[in-house]
Amino acid sequence: MFVDGCFWHGCACCGHTPKTNPRFWAAKIEGNRQRDRKVARHLNCLKIKVIRFWEHQLTQNLTVCIEKVIEAIAPPHGRGRKRRGGGVAKKKARRGS
């Protein structure tokens, strides 16, 4: 999971290029973005799932970010380990609890 800083990674919503030395900063931010893409491609080749969030997404809606992480790490629907004998409620019912 990566959390990209809005300034350092050039968020279209709230990132900006400083007025002082703008060419330097534009190149720096673009270099960061290129590196982000390269790292994501490499990790994907290794079958590692990459999840990215913008800094502002965490501060504005943390719940949605957490839900996306849970969704990303959960086994695909219908392909997870099957429980034998049901859940806790069934086990308690069998024991008479």
C-alpha cells in the first residue's frame, strides 16, 4: 500500500507546482510519478497487489480507504478456504450452548 503525498506526487486535486523554481519542481514531481509507475509495474510482475491512495483521501475519507484495503486483501469471492461445520453459531448450537 502506498500513500502518495499530494505535493510530492502531483495530485491533480490539490497538488501544485511552486512558483519558485517551477521547472525544477515540475521535473522532480514528474520523476516521482515515473518512479511510482515503474515500482508498481515491478511489484505487479512479482504478483504483488499494489494499492495507492492520495494523502488527501486518507484525511477526507479514511473509512473508504480501509474498505478498499480490506477488499484488496480478501480472497476472491467463492475461492477462499471453506469452513467445515459452519461458524461459531453452529458449533454452539451443536454443543447445546
